[in-house]
Amino acid sequence: MSRGSKSKTKYTTVSIPITLYNRIKNLIQDTGFTSVSSYVTYVLREIVAAHEEAKYSEPYTEEDKKRIIEKLRKLGYLE
């Protein structure tokens, strides 16, 4: 390792519809999120963590499923 180098995280590109991108861009204005990418990363980490946790805990209740579906719908992933 060279002096002063930091451990770098590797990234990949995920495509989302432009309309969803613009909705998120408007949503995050005046928040702590500095970019659409940082917000989407945050949301996806939360969703993935919830799914991983579900493997080791009680299954989702019907209310949980409805809430998740509604969140995904609001984010534009479901119609």
C-alpha cells in the first residue's frame, strides 16, 4: 500500500428510471443526503438489512408486508 492511500469501496451502476431519479432528487433537497446515489444506497441498505434480519427472526406480518410494498410503490419500484 502506498502512503496516504485509503481503503476504497468498489461501486457498480444501477439504472433507475429518470422520473424516479428526479422524484428522489426533489425529495432529498434540504436533507443530509448529498446525492441521489447516497440516498438510494441508504434505502437499499435498510431494505437488505430488514430482509436479512427476517431470515433469523419471525416472518413478516401481513402489516409489515403491506408497509414494505407501499414504500416500494412510493419509490416507484411497484405500480
